Amino acid sequence: MNEDLRPVVELGVAEAYAILSARPEGEGLPPLDAIENEDWGRDLLLSRFEAVPADELAALGLRWEDDGEEQPRSSSSVAR
């Protein structure tokens, strides 16, 4: 595991939205103002990172692991 990479769960809503909306798959995202203050909105965004391959996450300076433990890649395990 690369400790220099930031865990996806540390992203704020606006930051996660900016990353995902720049991807081709980001076209289907709801408007940021509709989700930024909603718990389900953050969960939605973080769950979208599940489709991003690990090498692409690394290129963005991100990783799935947090606190030295790998997290399962399912939306039900995304920490808040």
C-alpha cells in the first residue's frame, strides 16, 4: 500500500464531485447543489469511485485503503 496516496473516504463532496464529473461516466451525476448537503449524496459519489480502477485512483493521488486496512469495495462499507 502506498501511504502517499489519500484514502477516497477523506474526499469532501465537492472534491469527489469535481473528480467524478471530469470522467466520461460523470455525465449521469445529479447537480452538485442537489447532493452536497445530503448524506446519500456523499455515499452516491463515493460509491462511484468503486468503478475507478486502482491504477487510475493512484494517478489521481487516491487509494481505497484507510488506516492501514483495505476496505471492501462496496458502497455499504464506505465510511462517513
